[in-house]
Amino acid sequence: IRLAANIEFPEEMPSMVDHGISAIGLFRSEFLILMYGRVPTEEEHFKLYSDILSFTNPSYATIRTFDVGGDKFAKAFGVEPEANPALGLRAIRLCLRDREMFKTQLRAMLRASVHGNLRIMFPMISSLDEVLEAKALVEEVKDDLSRAGVPYSEDVKIGIMVEVPSVAVVADVLAEHVDFMSIGTNDLIQYALAIDRSNEHVSYLYNPLDPAILRMIKSVVDACKGAGVEVGMCGEMAGEPLYTLLLVGLMLDELSMTVTNVLRVKKIVRESTLEEAREFAEHALSLPRARDVEKFVLHEMRRRFPGEMEEVSFAPNS
């Protein structure tokens, strides 16, 4: 399994070297809006993406297209307040509506691709139609660049985030049309369990170890493996050492996380065998209730990795 970094600002990249990480599994491009105080120009996009790809070369950088709308940077795009912003005009939906803005970002990414190994990732995908529409825009931008004589790499990988349960259900279908998938557990758990994490009355129900979530993750991994497509995870769950052995056992190809979490996760990976991890995951998947999974995972991880579990604040429901 590979470990990669989740990055919001370019200033974070040098710390990757200190932690022995060479790849970026998630660059949150929407944070450019914070850097510039507005939607960046094509040249501003291009300069930053070029720097990122040069830094990670010969490894790779996965740059997520704007994940905006809802509660994130909505004003910069003129999105009116919505009754249910988490279910509204955001991410790929907004990008496919504002195509010129989207094409500007894609054009900058493709131009920068000559500086390293670029992976473009679309967020908040909910159907095959959205994937095909977004990929068609990438091809349209490539044609424009070719006609203008602007170079770009022919080996740019295209992937999607798995954040919406509908995608998890038809992951086998979508896997035929992408190069990789990355599971965004933060939103996936919220949508699958119908939980608002910010609502104090129901936030306790938000649980990465719910059997429904584990089975959903496994089904996505199985679908990707069947299609020969890489599958990783870039949500908070990926960087929590408590879940590391379980995720290795579920056969994910990559865990992408905040750089500060890398060393503890790496230690668990190095001190485990794949056989142990698969047995661990198999047992967790066999348990019927979230509290049963919690007790098993917490007990076993504290027994096997007491040093790494000292800072774990999670406690099972009783």
C-alpha cells in the first residue's frame, strides 16, 4: 500500500520530504481561492500546478478540480444560499454548469502536465453521465491546446472521488471509464448514514466503522480490482492509525492523509503482514453492529500497537 499526502497549500509540500512521502494523493485546488481572494486566472492556476508537478516528479500529484459550493467558497461563484447545501449545487455539478471556469482550470492542469505526472480527480460524482461529460470537456480542452500548438502530456490519468452512495453501488460500471478512484469517507459516511456531523443531536451516529460503511468500501475496492483500476482513500479515515490495519486488509492501493499523520500510519503498515491485515478486515466485516466492530478494532489495535494508540480519543459505544 502507498501513502500519499493531502495538501491544501503549496507551503505544506516541503514537509512531505521530512515524512518520506513523494506523492500527493489529494491537492484541494479550491484553496487557491483563499490564496488569491478570488477565482484564480489560468496563468495563476498554471504556475501553481507546474510547481506542484515539478516537486512531486517522478512521483505524481492528484489534483482535484474545484470542490466548491455548499458551504465552501460559494460566494466566489455566485451560488445563492440553499436550503440543503450539502445536496445542492456544488463540486462537479457547479463545474459542469460553469463550463468556461471549468475549462480554464482543466486547460491550466493540462498545460502544467508537461512538468510531471498529473492525475485529475473529479469530486462529488453521482453518475456515469457526469463522468462522461467531464471527460468530454477534458478532450475538448486537449483539442484546443493541440490546435494552438500548446504541449501537454498524453499520459494524464483521470479519476473520481467516491463520496456519493450511488457511485459506490455502481462502482463496477464507472470503473470501466476511469483510471482510478479515491474514497472520500467524510462525505460518503455522512450521505450513507444520513448524518449531519455538525448537528450535536445526531453526530454520535457518524461512524466510519458502521458495517454498512465497511461493506460499501469493500464493494468499491472489489469493483476496482475487478476492472484493474487503482483505488485509494483520501478522507479523514485514511489518516487515523486506528483504522490502518483494517484499510490495509480491505486491499486499498493508497492511503492519502495529512502529512502529520504519516509516521504513525507508516509504522503500523511496516509492522503488519498482509495476511494479518486481511484476517483482521475479514473479522471486522463479519460483525453485525457498529459497536461490535468498534470494540474489536479498538481492543486489537491497542493490543498490537499500544504506542500508536495512546492518542486515540475514540471510544466504543457501550
